[in-house]
Amino acid sequence: MNVLKLILIVVGILLIAFGLYNAFVPQEVVDIGPLEVSAKEGLSNQTLAMIGLGVLALLAGAFIKKR
């Protein structure tokens, strides 16, 4: 159970960190002649889901008990 607990905590931290990185680091804008492509910045549904899953993984890892 200790291995599962450790894996859930690490995965939770990574998901939260990656979600926050995607939410607050500005995305690059591609400008090719008259065509300009920009990425949506801020909290999207995917970013919120990633942060939510990270929180759930952290909580699951914190409350797993030994048998």
C-alpha cells in the first residue's frame, strides 16, 4: 500500500503542477504572413479537469490506510 500511496501523491502533485503551468504560462502565438494563430490562455476545461484529478489523487493518496 505504501507504493500505491506514494504513486498517487506524486501523480497528484504532477497533475496539479502541469495544470497550473498550462493555466498561467502564456502560450506562443504563430504569425505566418497574413495568417496568425493564437492559443487560448487561462483556465480551460482541460486545465480545470487536470487540476481536479490531481487534487483527487492527492486526497486518495493521503487517506489510503495500511491493511
